[in-house]
Amino acid sequence: MFVAIRVRGTVGLRKDIEDTMKMLRLNRPNHCVILPKNDMTEGMLRKVHNYITWGDITDENLEKLIEKRGRLKGNKKIEKSKVKDYISEIKKANSLKVMDLVPVIRLNPPLKGFKKTKLHYPKGALGYRKDKINELLLRMM
């Protein structure tokens, strides 16, 4: 599965990029979504690569992310005993659109900040990071 995080804001976005961001549910900076790994999703991510960063999430980090920052509808925290159930449902559906989970995860800005927000990885914060996205997620939780 992919995890995508919006890095840059909304000012000056072209209409087609803004529409793609809405389809990905990345409405604000530091919002995060879990997406299925397929060609259609990858095409959408490549279209908005100048505004987001994304990569492949590990199972351990997915569990930490859901436990710490995942929310149920009504902004309720997830009980630690039910985290494993939600993880198995997320893996089956390849998305956060399961049960009563909120599909967007709000994150803090990363500790020690982003690198440069106008350059692509590894010099900056944007683009495809492969499995290095897990380090960024840990800094943002």
C-alpha cells in the first residue's frame, strides 16, 4: 500500500491538480491517506508529485499510525484492543475506507522540519520516497 502526505499548500494550484487532490482526499498540508497500490493510484500521485510525498508503508508503521493518529467518526480515538482488527480490514480493502474510520489522518509537522519543500527527494521533501517515507511518518506522529 502507498501512504501519501500533502506537503505544500493550496495557493496557485491549477484546476486539474486541485481536482486530483480532492479525489485523493489530500485537502490540507500534513494530511495523510492510505491508498491501494495500483496503476490508477500511481498515475494520480505522479500528477500531483510537486505538492505531495509518497512511498510504501510497512506493517509496523501502519499499526503505529492507526494506533496513534487514527480516528473513528465523531473524532473518537481507537481502542488499543481493536487496532489489529482495523489493520486486517485495511489490508483487505487496501484503503482506510473501512468500518467507521476517518479516511484522512491528520499529522503534525515533522520534527526538525521538511528539507526544501520545492525540491524532490532526496534533495527536498517532494515526490516518491520508496520505503524512506516510514522515517518521515515517524517524525510526524
